[in-house]
Amino acid sequence: MANVAVVGAQWGDEGKGKIVDWLSERADVVVRFQGGHNAGHTLVIDGKVYKLSLLPSGIVREGTLSVIGNGVVVDPWALLEEMETLRGQDVAISPDNFMIAENATLILPVHRDLDVLREGSNVSTRIGTTKRGIGPAYEDKIGRRAVRLIDLADKDLVSRRLDSLLEHHNALRRGHGREEIEKEPILQQLMEVAPKVLPFAKPVWRELDRARAAGKRILFEGAQGILLDVDHGTYPFVTSSNTIAAQAAGGSGLGPSAITNVLGITKSYTTRVGEGPFPTEQDNEIGQLLGERGHEFGTVTGRRRRCGWFDAVLVAQTVKTGGIDGIALTKLDVLDGMAELNVAVAYELDGRRIDYLPASAAQQARVKPVYETLEGWEDSTQGARSWADLPATALKYVRRIEELIEAPVTLLSTSPERDDTILVHDPFRDR
């Protein structure tokens, strides 16, 4: 049996929730390996709706071990609030079915403050973050001044960590004309939350190695999308972590050989939340129609998503940088009834044709899509559960996407319902 890493192949919001839920039913262990509580998804199981931001999807599955890896930044207060909400929905959460890497970095109130301060500043570049402190927490992690989960077991150590952290943050606050932050209130808050979260702290790398040795099926659950990767995305309009499948290894403590199959989640069109380039964006009636049909609002923030045509150039690029073996194509039904569909097959940059998105932010802003127009379909694809249920032109659309991105469609989703899925190849089977 294979271990599967699931990553978004666009700018996030590709419908990972449904696909990960569908896969988590087949998994023994589900691992979050990057991001924070800035990326949410909705699960619908037996008519019950669960909204998750930080907890792995496996948490709603009885008998499944859910793990937050060391690559995730954890807001302990947000985590406890999410746990309480799920417990109110009769979801059992204990150290028996949920663990957090003891070396995971914590998000503190000072991180949220800095995030809000920067996004509201007229000086710095507005990224369009969720203002939850994820970026500043990663900065402190890299700067070696972060407070980690296991530190909470030692008050003196936390106090020393805060001295270093606040020296940095208070200098920034002075630069913005803001009052400095006192250490003692934060220290007290951390000591109060410590006994509530420390029971879940474990050497995750060891537990995952044991699960792998025992032949358990492990599902690595990514957040955001590859185009938001801090290295391979549309920098600087990106998240603060690596979102590619390779991060599943570093962000969990398992070696790369543990990941035997990578599934990229891809919408049948393209959306983006926040600032940054978007070559195929349709700021018109088409974009509005896609947004309305696809219910394009963020799970965490409720922000309206920008919408546009499918960009095969970008997805072909993320297939390569993300190490994607196959894609799960979602929301095909949103395109029902459209007479013609455009797909970006190349870009034009300063009068020349190119087949990739350049790294330069200035060039990214100047690229213009070169479209190929495909015939649409009138019949509904909603609820289709086999290739035979699809209109011929819908099948042609899927096949053309496969050709353009150089990756096969492993799963095809035709509605938000988990069973409305066409399975071409089981990702948990060895390739």
C-alpha cells in the first residue's frame, strides 16, 4: 500500500476538503505538514458539516490517528477553540487519536498583532494574508527565537525565549509608532494554556516511523496550494511555508521515501484569494458566474475568491515543481451549460510566447494568456460517477487538460457530495 501526499495544484481552495475526506476514510493516519489555521476546509459526513482550519481531516474519523507535524505553526488558543467546537459535534479528541509534534512552533498574540499591523500599513506590500499571525510565526522560527510546543513544559525556558522574541518584535513596533509589549502577560497566558495542549505533544517523527513500519496507510494533508509556495509560488504574494509535496517529508519528520504517491487537487477553472498576479482572471460576467456557481467564498475568512479560466501553463508547472503523479479534478459541474470554455495554453510576454510563469514579479504582472477555445456542454455533469455519465464534450475537456498538464486525472469530482466521484486510480495503491 502507498502513502499519499495531497497538495493543491493552484492557489489553494481547490476542493481539498472533499478529496482528503474521501481519502481519509481509507487512511490509518492523517498528517498536516505545513501552514497554520489560515487554510480551512469543509467536510460533510452523513449530512453533518464539519469546518476545519488546523486539525487534520482524519479527526472526524473513528479509528484514525490525526497528527500535526513540525512543519505546522500552531496557535494553541485557536486549536483549543476548534477542538471544543468539534467536541460539541460529538467528535472524540484525545491523546489517543490526536498528537502534535513537540517541536512545532507556536503562534503567539504578538504574531497576530504584527500581521494586522503590516497588512494595514501603507508602507509594506499588502499580501492579502488572513491576519492570523502565520507569517510572523514562521519568521521567528527561522530567526531561532520562536517558542515551541515542548518549551511550555519549562517556564524559565519560555521566559528566556520571550526575551529574545520581544526584543525583535518591540523594535518593529517602535518603528511603527506602537507601544511595546510586556513579557509577563504573554508568559502568563502561555502557562495557562500549557496543561491543555502539552498532553498532545509527542515525538511525531517516531510515531510516524512506527506506523510506517507497521504497514499503516499514511495520508499527508497539505494546506494552501503550490502557487502559494514561498519558493515556487507568485512571490511575494505567497504563504510563508513550502506547500509542495516535498515538504510532507520535512514537515512531518519522515524521509522522502515514505511518500509514494502525490495527488494534486485542481479545479476545472482557476480561483485566487488575496493579492497577486492572476493571468486568466475574468473580472467580468464570466468570473461572476463561476464565483456564484462554485460558491467561491473562503472557509476561514469568507472572502470572495477571484475567478478565471483554467490555466494549463500554471498547472503544468506545479505538476513538475510539486512532484505530482496524478490530479483530482474538481468542480467540473460548475462549467455545465457554458457554450465555450477557454484554457490558457501559453503566455505572451513582451511580444514573445513562453510556456511557463517567470519568477520575476514584474514579468508575472505583464504576461497575457494565450487561449485555446474548447466546446462546452449543455447536459449536466453533476453527480456523475463514471466516465459513461459524462457528456462527450466534457470528457474531451478533461482529456485535453490531461494532455496540456502532462498528468493523468486520478479522481474526478462532479459535486460537493463525497460519493459523486469518479475513481480512475486508487492513490493508495502502489504505482
